[in-house]
Amino acid sequence: MGNLLEHMGIEKQRLHFSWISSAEATKFVNVAKEVTNAVRALEPNNKFVKTLD
Amino acid sequence: MIKFKINGKKVQGEEGQYVIQVAEKYGITIPTLCHHKALEPAGMCRMCTVELFNGRNTKFVTACNYPIWEGMEINTDTEAVHQGRKLIVEMLYARCPEVPLLKKLAKEYEIETVRFPKQDDDCILCGLCVRMCEKMGNSAISLTGRGVDMKIDTPFGIQSDTCLACGACASVCPTGHITLEKIKNEITKKNPFIIPSEYEMGLKGRKPIYVPYAQAVPNNPAIDRDVCMHFKTGGCQICTEVCQMDAIDHSMEDEIIEIDVGSVILSPGFKPFDPSKFDNYMYSNYPNVMTTMEFERILSASGPTQGHLTRLSDNKEPKKIAWFQCIGSRDTNKCDNSYCSSVCCMYAIKEAMIAKEHQGDDLDCSIFFMDMRTPGKEFERYYQNAKEKHGINFIRSRAHSITEVPDTNDLEVRYVNEKGVIQTEIFDIIVLSVGIEIPDETRKFAEKIGIEITENGFCKTDSFEPVKTSRDGIYVAGAFNGPKDIPESVLDASAAASAAGDSLSKARNTLTKIPESVPEINVTGERPRIGVFVCDCGSNINGVVNCAEITEYARTLPFVEFAQESLYTCSQDTQDKMVEYIKEKNLNRVVVAACTPKTHEPLFQETLTNSGLNKYLFEMTNIRNQNSWVHKNNPDLATEKAKDLVRMAVAKSGLAEPLTEEKINLNEKVVIIGGGIAGMAAAKSLASQGYETHIIEQQNFLGGQALKLYRTAKGEDVQLKLKQLINDVSSMDKIKIHLNTTLKSVDGFVGNFKSKLLKQEKDFEIEHGIAIIATGAKGCETSEYCFGENPKIITSLDLDKMLIKNDPEINNINSAVFIQCVGSRETKRPYCSRVCCTHSIENAIILKTKKPEMDIYILYRDIRTYGEKELLYKKARDIGVIFIRYDVNAKPEVTTKGNEISVKVKDHILDMLLEIKPDIVTLATAIVPNKDEKLANFFKVPINEDNFFVEKHAKLGPAEFATDGVFLCGSCHYPKSLDEAVTQAKASASRALTLLSKKDNLYTSGNVADINPMYCSSCGICVSICPYSAPLFTTEGRFKDKAEINPILCKGCGLCVSSCRSGAIHLKGFDTNQIFAQIYALDKAV
Amino acid sequence: MTKEKRKIVAFLCNWCSYGAADLAGVSRMQYPADIRVIRVPCTGRVSPKFILSAFRQGADGVWVSG
């Protein structure tokens, strides 16, 4: 999936996978922060947005 | 309604409201120091001054006590207002330059130099404390003196009798002028204290009105009458004023309610041992000596330190922690608890592991113990991992006392190590592993209702009736029935439920009321008419998210016919209104934006059903747990996120379709595989509740391993009781016994199994709805310790056999040796067989009683007589049985020479090699399950690496499998004593009964996958990928060879849907177009 | 078009991560508000099409969590 995105010009860092059990609230928050930081480090995703033309 | 303007914005308020109240409602902040919403405004601080334009001219008024009127115009932040506030701050700052609040304000108002002489006061004379005290119905303090001498004081400046030390004044003081110290030393004659939170083990305070803990059921606040001020003075009642639902009624009184019942179950639980009476451990004096219950809170993310592991004395992160085991257990010296509490070894290891997880591997953890008792399923492995992989130190020693190192609060411990050398070590924290104790109230209660208890206060029960008290109709579950861990408590609970039901089966369903059902409206093909309900959840959501704005926004969304905000959407009156709205506005879809669907979806679905809508036309979006609660400091972002979530939910809802739930036909017959104690006990329970039960036994007799046992740990005659049980089972009409029978194959699923059986070369078939696996276990074979070389070297079961037939050989024995852990707790078979310690000790006592001059040696690694079985261990020592501990790396050596047996073992205490020449050697061989992979495959149930069956959940589902309709009990789950096997048998029957009793209301979920056979390419991916074997190829008819899904087996995970290449599979309720709709709805969000 | 904030689509498993997210709320833990949750019965439900579609709709990130 990551490779496909790269191929299309979408940075790999935009896609995240994780496994969190329902008791791991702390882990959820940590991963949520990680994901957000990783995405914020990139430019906004403008490349692949559907446009009207 | 009064309409006026604040800062040019149109607002409205109610008659009698003040400016500040309306401003707050609209999110306009007006600074204030002396305002409190629970108190009458006083206009003391003047910070809330705002500009009022009355149509002709402007003037300054204080927002806190200026009533609103039609047409007025308020400006809260003009330059003049700002300058006025700045001057107030400057003067107060000069008066109290050290108060953090004023420092902060000074910074905000950019005051660098103060033009007034600086003083060193810390009271701003806001009078909040005085008004609060008055509100409490007390008036113990007031503003005294005049002009510059004005201050807060008690009458005559002496410590007051009137003050009740409630601390309300300190709680509202904005500057920290009034503290608990000050109340204690200057204001009151009483002793102010922080109300200890019971849940936080007193490590944190709580309020007089409180929810015991976050997950409490019911999750409603309670008022503690003993500390609530209203019950002391008649004042306060702030809670009543604040509660928007008028739910608080201080005039409620306790009442006695009588209920007619047929059975009673006692589950009063235990109390943790209080170590403060031990003067050697100084629990009450040293802050860093704590109990395991307190440490548990320190480790918890919701605990007093938010899960940050720190010391109580100085908030320092600890480097070294020690656990002391058996505090208040196995101790008749300093307390009267001779039993073992069963759970402490395991929870201490767990705490050490979690502490290491929190703090990293550098944390040094030591556990001081006598015997390490980890006889539970998977426990021994956990212990070995803790020791070997996680480096937790296990020290076999009981430390005599703890002393505090002066100035540091560190704790010094002196102990004797295994070599007999005195060691001194310093720890940062010492955790006392406190045991389980039955409180006096429970003992008194037991006496009152006339049930027998043991000398330790636990309920007396029979091994064959392990949840029945001495009084008919009263049953027992949990720690009151002997100290126990979670899985055993859960088993007890289920067993007690079925035991209580056995005697009541005739009365079942005689008092059932059937709710009126509303016919379902057909909405297929209708244009979506969506109703959106936005929940404020009091201030839980509305305090952060602007719910009015969300509701307004929802009205603009496509297909939304109606949107409404409510204070508590889940309350009964809102539910009733929802039904009305659905009917009145002809809604055919409902979206609720509130808390989490995981807890509240069923409630709202029921409301839909009550209004005639299919419950799957409901959609819920989570704007509390996943929004307002987690973005508290970003109300704007949270509101925006809530809009997105509502839009996405509405988009999905528009595509929702009514779904049907398939009725599951449940065959009421039960098949039990295994005719041992467990199988028979389960059958007896099921049959006495009226269900036809078939016992399948491969041998030509019933009874299993129990036939080989002499006495139970409680001294009961096993053969006598077993015979009774076999007679009972054989004589019950509802029980069919199939001896010499094996299972050949099983087809089907919950409610509809078809089992093919083979009996003496004849095939037959049983159709049944439920299966219970009770295939048991047996003693393992061994070649260790010269077993088989000399007839005097026997297994524990052989010794039982001798005892059963009262073999005269026994009288010729002068010296007997028992060797424990033969084949258990070794690399090859790492688990502990749980029952062998008790079994050997019990037999040793029997031998010693028969022939007191007999020398008896028990060679052991750890004695694991958990619970009240510990009393047997004590008795054995008292009557002179000799216990010698050996190490797994230096096992005893047994040699034979002719008729002579020699046992050599190293004694750790004497540190020398002993040689015994016994007449008999009994080996406590490991218990191994009757591994049956075929059976596991038949019912699709898992087996672990030790060949035991794996239950649904180690703690919460110990008698059932993850496969619906299949249950387990007895030693095929894990080695267990006879009473434990019976308990689990009754528990499995209970779980089966839960299913059986739903016979007429058993439906599948509507959220299942469905295949459109027209698109199916028969590729087989869904068939191979499904973990529940739900899809199968159709074998006949028009769509032969196309896949089809059995909705009963489908768990609705959607794996097949996303892997279907042809797009033939749809997941109802989470269909592809619905998820796409949610994704497309993002578009506008971006 | 420039965007100040980012938008991240999170496909959360109803039984695992969605529960963890609820619990994080109960514990009042705070985290950034960029995430928009789509609840799915299981991460097995998430098809690559969803991920691509989310990016096409302008999502700055996608998070799949079981």
C-alpha cells in the first residue's frame, strides 16, 4: 500500500497502521499524537485532491 | 425572554438574570475575582465592570449584579473598561504582590511598575469565603474592621466553635489566603481533614457528593451524609441548584424494601488486610511503605499520579522497589490468619512487571517470599518469565523489620538470605502484599442468617456442592467462599447462578411480562428524512462544543428534516419525546451525536423500535469520548470536528437500510463429552433445569479420575460421594448416558449441531444445540526416580488406591517419602499441576494419623497449598511430617538396590546432603490433559501449548469457548481439585442455560455480510479467509457453486467484503457505499 | 488552497481501537483534534479503496488501527 502511494506521489508517512487493544487508552493517545505529528510535518495534501476540471 | 446586545451581538436572557450570566451562556468572558455562580453576587472586586449604553448615554455597571433589561447594549471590552480593570489589578497587585493569581493578571494587563506602595498581604477582601460560609448555613467568619484594617476573621479573632471545618472557604479562596493549615490553626477548634477517596485507597481526596469511580455502576453521584454540610446545618444545597435535571432530593430517607425470592446468593467479598497493626513494618509511620492496593492505584493511569510511578514522600521516581509477601496471610504469630490468600504472589509479580513497564528495565524489583504460589493457568510461565526475562529478583526470605534512613525516607531492610547470611538493602518503596480477610460484618451477617463459616470466616461448603451454604436455598460466590482470583470468582458466580436456578426451575418464566411490540413501518424506497439529536450531556459536551451551533448546522445538511439539542438525550423524557418527533415529523432515519455507541447504541435502537422504525436505521456519532473530553482546551476545533462528525454520520445514515435479524432455531439438547466428575455435575445441573442431556463416555463406566481418589482436601470420602453422584445421574430421566462411545464427527453451529457417534461399532447421530467438553486429564507417565524399578516406588494415585482398599501393606511402612513436582514446572512441562501439594500433604496426614511413629518426608520445591488448604500444611508440620525443599537443578536422587530404596536430597537449611531409606516413595506426577485434536477441530476450539483447551477469556470467560454454544469444564481446562471441577461444571451449565433460556428470542445480528450470487465468481476467497467459516459454496439450486453466508456464524467483521474481487459481498450496516459516503462527506471538511 | 489544520481519517476497529479511544476520553487524556473517526466492525473491513478515496477527498493522512 505504501509503495502504491509513493508511486502515486503520496508520501508514505501519510498512512499509518497500528494495533491497540481496547484497554490501551494511553497507547491510543500516543499513537494519535505520533500520527498527527507525522502528518503535520508534511505539506497539506493538495496533490491528489479531486478537482472540477 | 429579554433581548439585548453584548458587544454588538444579539443575545437573550431570562427575566431576573444578571449580565454576567447571559454573557457566560454566549461564551463571552468577563473577568471577575469575587463572583461565584453558586453565590449571590456582591460586586466586591469591580473587575467585572462593563459599559452600559441605555440609548442616550453610557455608564459603568458591574456585570455580576446588574440585571438585564430589554434593549440594553453592553460592551465588555472597551478601552475605558480595560483601563478601569487595569487600575483595579494594579492596586490589588500592590496589596498582594506574591499571589500567583495577581502576578498573572498583572502580566496580562501589562503592568510593569506598580505606582502604589507594595504590601505583603495575600487577601483581596473579595468576601467569597464569607458568602460561602453563609451559604453553608454557618457564618463562622466575616469581614471585620473598617477601612485599611478590614480583614477576614472569626468573631473576636479566636478559634471558633461554630466553624465545622468543612473547608468550603478554602475551596473558593482565589488567592490562597485561606488554607487548611490556617483553618486548623486560626479558624476552627475542630480538625479539618481531606475526605479520603475510598477508591483511591485514601491517596486522594473526594467531595461529599461524588461518583465512587469512573466505571461505577450505576454511574450516579452519591451524597455522603456524614460529611455533607446540608445534613449538618440545613444550608448549602448548591448541588440542587446546579443540577439541571432536579435529580437531587436531600429529604430522601432510607427505606426497607421486601422482595419475595426463592434463592439467595451471597457475594459479600473480602477486605484487604490492614497492616497498620504490624509495628515492625511501620506502615502508618513511613510514607514509602504502602500496600499493594495503594500501589495498584499508583500504577493506574486514572490513579492519583496519573500512572506516573513516584514515591509518596517526595515525588521522586523510585529506583528500587521491594514487595513483602504474606502480609496478613499464613501468619498466626502477628495476626490470626493461618490461611493463604491465594492471589498475592501472582499480583505482586504482576505489579513488579507493570512497574518495570512504566519505569524501564533499570527499575530494580525484588519480591520477598516464603513459597512462590503460582498454581493458576499460565501463572507459572508468567513467574518464570518475570524471573528469567525481566530480571525480577525473587528472594526466599521473610524480612523482620523496616527502618527508615534518616532525612531521605528511604527504607532499610535486613534479612537472612538462603545461605543464612544477613543482608542489608535499601529500597525506595516497600510494598506490603496484603492478604484477603473476611470483615467482621460478614461474619456477623453469616451468623444472623444462620450459615456455617470456617474459623477464618469463609463460608463452609461441601466439595461436591461447592457453592451451596449450610442453609437450603442460600448459595455463595467469590472470596467469601475462600480466597480466590478473578477466574475462580467468575466460575463461582456462574455456578451459584445455576445452583440457585436448579431449585427454581419450575417457577421459571411465571412472572415474565411481555412488552407490547410496535409494528414496524416499512420505509423502503422512501426518501431519507433524517432526525438529528445533539446531546449536551449536561456540560460534558456543551461545555466545550457549541451544541446550539451544531444543531443549527445539522439543519442545513441534506435530507435532515429535523434537528434538536437536548440536555441529556439518553434521559427517559428525551426518549419519549424522540418517539413523538419520529411520528410527528415522519422521520425514517435517526442520528444521535452524543457519547459512544458502544454503551448507548442499544438504548437508542430500542427507542427506534418503540416508534416503529427498524433499529438499524439508527446512526450514532461520538462527540463526547472522542471529542469534547479529549479536546477540552480547543472549543473551536472541537466544534468544527463535531460538525464534521455529524455531517459524516448524516451521510452514512441516508444510506442506512432496514435490516432483519434471522431467528436462530435452538435445539434444546445438550451433549457433554466426558463422564467424569465435571461432565456428570454439568449434566445434573442441566437436567434438573429440564434440559435433555447426553453424556458421551469412551470408557464403559462413569466417574473418570475421581474413581482413583481417596479423600478430598476437606476430608470427604470421594468414593462415597462419587457413587451418589453416579446414582443421581443414572436415575435422572433427562440424562442419557452413552458408554463405550466416541465422537466421529460434528457438523453445524450453535443451536444446530449434528454429532455422529460410534458405540460398539454402531453409528448413531444426535442433534443438539449445545456441547460441553469435559474430557479431563490424567497423571503423566514417568521414568524418573527409578519409577517402575521397584514396586515400592509408586504414584500419588497408586497410594490412594492402597488407601481405598485399606491395603495391609500400609501398616508395614515405617518411613515414607513424597517427591513433588515430578514432571511439573520443568522446561519440558512448565506448568504447575496445582493439586499435588495438597494431595501429598493430605495423604501424609492420613498415614501419620494411622501410624504416628511413621517417618514422613515431603520433598518439595514450593508448597502450594493455596487458600484454606494451607491449614493442612500447618497441621502436617504440627504432627511431625518433615518438609525438605529441593532445587530443580539439584533434584533428589533415588537409587534401588534389591529391595532397598535410598533417597538422597540436599537440605537447604542444614546445607548438607541427607540420605533417607524409605519403605515407600510416592511420586506426585504431573497432570496431563487427554489431548484430543480431533475434538478441537470438530468444535473449532483452540488448544494451548500445554495441550489444555483455551477458554474464551482467561478471567471473564473461564467456562466457555469463543465458539458460540460450546463450553468447557474440568481438568481439560487446567488441573484442578474436585470442588473446583464441580464449580466449573456448574458454571459451564450456567452459561449453557443462559443460551438455552433465550430459545425463543435468539436472533443473529443484522450487521452481517450478504452475498449477491449474481456477482459471485466462485473464486473461494471468502470461504478460505473467514475465521468463522460463515461463507460456503451452495451445493444445489439455481446458484449452485456460488458462495453464500450463514448469518448465524457471521460475526460481521467484513473481512470477506473487502477481499471480494467481484464486489458481490455487502456488509449490512457498514456497507461500502456507507463508508464511501462518510469519506466523501470529508470533502467539505477539508 | 492552503490549509492551516490537517485532516486525518482514522478507521478504527469497533472492538479494539474504538474502545481505546473511548477510554482515552473517559480518562480525559488530551490529543490533537485533527482526527476524524470512521468506526468499522474490524480493520478487515478496510479496503485499500477506502484509503485511496480518503486521500482523493483531500485527507492529509489515514490511520488504520485494529
